[in-house]
Amino acid sequence: MLRQLQCSASVRFFLPPDIMNVVANPVCKQSVRWRRKPPGTPLAKSKLFRIPPRPQVPEEERIELFRLTTNYNTFIKSVREFLREEVQSAAGKEQLADAVSMDDDLIRCKEINDKWNAEVALIREKRLLHEKEEKLNLISKRLEERKIRERNRVAEINELVRMEKEKEKYYITSENIDEAIENALRGEVDYNFAIDVKGNIYKGEVAEENLEKKAVETV
Amino acid sequence: MPFMKGPAPIRRTLKYLEAGKVILRDRVKILSVNYNTKGDHHHGARNFVFWHLPQLQYKNPDVQIITFKNMTPTPFIRCFFDSGDEMIIDIDSRTKDEIIDHLVKVVCKSEELLAAEALAKEKKDNPANFGFGCDKHCICDIPGQIPCPAVVPVPSHMRGKNIFAKD
């Protein structure tokens, strides 16, 4: 008996049966490049500006089709709704039956579990309370630190202001600008002085006679 | 022989898996564990999942076991039964051993049931059976019996179709 070989229906129709086992494995086969265009490839040039023809449906046919489809949809929807109601009522009955016939063992286990859950809830409450307290402590500590920082900052600023106020004596303002200019013009700086290791300044171009004695005196 | 890869690969050894204590009831279909990867009160849950989940799945291959991470403030286990019921087991700040013991008490088969099932299984594992799924594949395997019926056809008076044929 010949095996049923994989062969297209059209080929099977035209060829005699005894040749089928050769045709099933032909020497040259047509192959298909791809089933559909791969994603990302652009449209073919012949299809770029193609405008598909708008389908022209005669008015009477359109009305008839619409009528038929709406009737069909209504029918299907009603059947589905009916089945849904049936299933729901059946499921409801089943659930009732299940609830009634549930294992006593399982009920007992649920009770044990509820007790366990209650214990864990207590532990959790304690933990959350503890965490809340810690958080509050941390917040108050941070606020304190911020206050201290603020106080220090204000003190520093005050110190700066005080120093500036002291220096204010030597500022040149619009009132004493003329005086300051005159002083600057008049002011002569005498660079003829000597300085010893101790930082004592001895003014004058020529060293005084008793400089050494003086130095000794200062020392 | 090189070391097994991964953290605590002993969890993947057969001996460890066979030592699992948790054999869930037949009615339990899904078991889900919700826990976080950080947090002291999730430590027990994390350990339970790390150490005992492989054992659990090995012993209950037909139960869907799934973990949800970082979705909950407190860890819990949820068991779904075939009736649509569910059981929530709170495991906040519990150690893995406590969790295992509680599971054994609440959702596992009792020891008597396990013993009865083991007994029933032994009856099925009769070494005298032969054929598909048995140790001996054919009657010819057993010493002192007939040669293989695939080679030497069984005499007609021994064939079932002749013995039980209604004339």
C-alpha cells in the first residue's frame, strides 16, 4: 500500500497515483522568500502611490447586510447572556455546596491561621509604634541641631558686622573725602628706618650715637 | 570536581530537596509570597524563600508558587484553593522556622494522610508487575516464564481473546 505523501492537492489530482512517491521529493523546489514583508522594510515602489478603490456597495444590499448583521449580533449576544446567567447561577449553587461540604479540617486550620495573624498583628503594631517614636526623636533632634546652627550663623554675622563697624572709623566717605585726599597728597612715608630682630623700628637716616646703648636698653 | 555554582548550591541537591517538610494539600493550587528585599521585618520571609521555596516546589510540582518583591509594606503568604477561597498568612517579623512550622500546621497534609498515601503507593509499586511503567518490560524478562510473545506467539488456548470469546 502506498503511503500518503505530502503533496499539494492540485498535483495529486493531475498525476497518476504511482508517480506520487517521486513528486513528493522533487529535485527542484520553489521556495518562498518570506511569508510577509519584514517589519521596518519600506513600501515597494510599485505600491507607494497606490490608492485602493473605494468599495461601491449598492444601497439595497447595504441595508440588507446591515439588517442581517444586526440580527445576528443581537442573537449571539442574547445567547451569550443567557449562557452567562446560567453559569453564574450554577456557580453560585456550586459555591454554596462547596461552602457546605468544606473540610472541617480546613475550617480548623483557618481558625489556627486567624489566631496566628492576630499575634503577628500585635507584633507589627509594636514595631510600628517603636519606629514612629524613633522617627519623632530623630525629627526633634534635627530641629534642635538646626536651631543651634542658626544661632551660630547669626552670631558669626553679628561678629562680622561689629568688626565692620569698628573699621568704619577709617572709612573714606563723601564727607571726609577732601581731607583724605589732602592727607594722601601731603603724606610722606619715610623709608629711612632700621628694624632689629625684635621688631623695634629706629627712624632716621643716620644711626644715632647711642644706638647700641639704646638697643641694649630696649633688650 | 568543581564547586557547584551560585549561593548555597546545597539547595539544588537531591538530598536537600527530598528533605522538604511542606507537602501541601491537594486543594491548594497557587501559593504566592509577597516580601521586600530590604527591611528587618522581611528578613524571615526572605530566608524562607531562599532556603525553603525550592523544597516546597519540589514536593509540590503541580502547585504554582510565585513571589512578588517590593510591593508590600509587610510580608505575607497567600494560598489559593480550587474552590476560589484564599488564605492569607501574615509573616511580619517571623523567622523562617516559625513560618515553616505554621505552614505545616495549616495548609499541609496531615501525617496520617501522608502515611495512608505512602501505603497506597506501595501497593502500586508491586515488583511482580510487568509492562509499561514497570521494572520488567515483558513477561519474557521474568525467569521461568514463556518466551517473548513478540517472537513466539502465545498458544491460542492461553490467549484472552479465545478464552473470553462468546461463541
